[in-house]
Amino acid sequence: MLSKKMVILLAYGFVFSFLQVSHAFEEKGCPVNWQPVISFEEFQISDIEQDPPEEITVKGKLKLPVACQSRKKRFIPKKNLPAVVILHGSGGVDSRGDFYARALNAAGIATFEIDMWEAREISSAADRPSLPFFNCPDAFGALKFLSEHSNIDPDRIGVLGFSWGGVVTMASATKHYAAQFGGDLRFAAHVAHYPVCYAYSPDSSIPGLKFSDLTGAPILIQIGEEDDYDNGSGPCFALKDSLDSEERPLLEVIAYEGAFHGWDRLEVPIKITDSFSNLGRDGEVEIIPDVDQAYKSRRNVVRFFLQNL
């Protein structure tokens, strides 16, 4: 827990930074309001779980950091922005997307959080696709959309996924899935939160999951020591060790002591059951928020993308 003194110092630092930025904007003639420009966008993909595949519309929230245009005394979206696609977990879009988007936007990184469930008229985790890789077209469709956007640098687009979305993120880092769904497009950096690391082992019973022959982009996995899918962080470190000597440096693994699955979901604790939990043996999953660890993991996400985009 943060001490009272530390909280006061952090609050003072935030206020001081706020006043500095406010003064800078006022000098340029812009109002003190640098919230990102928000728009709701959509793109088409093929739902490959259907036979034959069906065209569906994926919608998302795009947030563009702004710059002050002093001549007209207004804010406009910046150009050549780095960007991050945000992929939700099995429960659908929740507070995690905006939690990370706020910090990324403040660091000058655009975000595009897509709703993979709304596109398929899914209302609960029970109706999710049978396997995560069926959502690879969503991730690469978002990448294509951003790469064609006038405010985004197509060579500086990353992806951040939670749980189910984390598995999709992992798939997007492999040449196999990138070539299949991305064409010539590749993500420049990948962050996967609690992505069920055991599922990539050779003896896993989950089909369609591969994590080898990587694209070469850096990857960050963040995992809780009390995660009920992997029964701890061991499988994620084992996954790193399983990579060959050339690919191992691409993967960074950070474990959080005492953190459960979804520690950065800052909502009331819940319990769910999932057939993929407990190393694939089914069972209960505790999703318990941890405020301190959530802010720590968010700092690591921002740091990682600033370094790699």
C-alpha cells in the first residue's frame, strides 16, 4: 500500500504537472482542455467461425491525443501518432480499456478499443467463440483500419489484450497468424495480460494456439501470482524459456505478487467458471481487483509502448 506521504507527493506532482501544461496551453491561446478527440468507428471483417464465413461489422472507440492550434485557439488531433489496439476479455468491454487508454493518451499514444462481442451479437462469455484465434480477424482488421488513418503512423501500431484478448495478442505476434490474417501488416509491439500461458505448451489440449516463429516485434506478458488459469506465473516464465535463443529476448514477463486474474479490472470482485481454468481442468476463477498493482502494471504498459512504438 502507498504511504500517506507518498500519496501526497504523487498528488502534488500531478497538480504541478497539470498547472505547467495548463499554463503552456493558455500561453498559446487554447482553453485548458486537452482531452483526446473521441470518435466511434467501424470496419468489416469475415467471421471465420461461421461456415461459410460471414461479413460482420466491428465497432470501436478511437481516442486521438490533441495538439494546440494557437492561430485558431483550438485543439486538433496530432499527426503521425503511435497507436494501440485494445482487445477485451471474455466478459466483453469493461473498465480496463479506458483505464489503460487514459494513460496511453496522456503519453501521446492513440487508442482504438474494439468490441468483438457486439459484432457477433454476444451478450455473455458463455456465447464467446469456441477458440480465441477466431478473433484474429478483429485484431488485424483494427490494425488495417488504423494503418489507413490520416493521423496514425502505420509503422507504430501496437496491441494490448486482456485474458481472451491477450491470447489473440499472443497469436498476432506469430508469423503464422500474422501472415494468415494481416497480409503485409504487422503489429510493432504486443502486450498480453494473463494470456493463459499454459495453453502454448506442447502437451496442451487446446487446439489452434501457437507461440513460436515470432514476427520479431517485442512482447510483454503481465501475469498475477495467484492467477487461476495458469495457477500462478510459472507457465509464463516457462513459455519464455521454451523460446529459442534468438526469440527469447523478444519476450518480457512481469509477475505481480498476490495479484489474481484481472487484477486491473477495478470493479467489484467476481467469481466465474471457465473450462480453460486450472491448467485446462475447468474450475472457478477469482477476479479480484488490486489497485496498487493495477497502477503499477499500467505504468509498465505505458513504458513498454513508449519504448517500442
